[in-house]
Amino acid sequence: MIEITILLVVFLAAVAVGLAWRLRQGKVRDTAAPAEAAPDRAALLAAVGFTGTGPLVLHFSADWCGPCAAVRRVVATVTGELAGTPGPPQDIEVDIDAEAALARELNVLSLPTTFLFDAAGTERFRISGVPKAADLRTALAPLTA
């Protein structure tokens, strides 16, 4: 009977951790206190094509990442909708293997991971997993004005 109780407790703990992890995925999280972009970070962002004319949606992906295709569709839809704004967002997809230095600088630990930067190159939001289009639009809209 003790073995069954232990097994049940372990199972319930695993379910709780899994649910907590699942709730976190795809949430747009505000970066606590936007700090000035470090010179190294600015150079790495410029190397992948960031122009600084508007906000940047930077999403890390890989060929083997299934959910990355969903992120690609969501980001393309939202940036397309905001293309007519005064500061249209720039959409850049980066292969994590090709840009390992940028991934290290931004502390990317899992795929897909998406970042929102303002026009000055300051990180404003971070999203782990596939974002909801409405959440991404809500976070990005003030940066395009």
C-alpha cells in the first residue's frame, strides 16, 4: 500500500509541474526593468539585420523545431497587420545554431523563444513557446506608435 501511495504522490507532483509549465508557455512576459542595450548586444542585433527604424520581433528557431513554424505564422500575421503604423515592426527569424553568440547574449534556453525590442534596441518583452496573436499584438502595438 505504501508503494501505491508513493507512486500516486509522485504522479500528482509530476502533473502539477507539467500544468505549471504549460501555463507559462506562450505568455508575453514583460522584461522587468528595460536596461540600455549593451554595445555587444547592439552589434549582434545589427548583424542579424536590425535597423532601428521601428520595433523588432526577434524569434529564435531551428530546422528541427516543430512549434517554430507556428511562431513564424503568428509573428508574420501580427507584423503584417501593423505594417501601416508610423513605426512598423521588423520581423527577424534567427536560427539558434547559426547565431549562437546572440542566443547566449539573450540567454535563450529553449525553442521557440521570441523577443520584442523597441526601436532603440532595448528588450521589452520575452515569450517562451508559441504566443497568442492577440497577446503579441497588444504588446507590440504601443512600440509602433
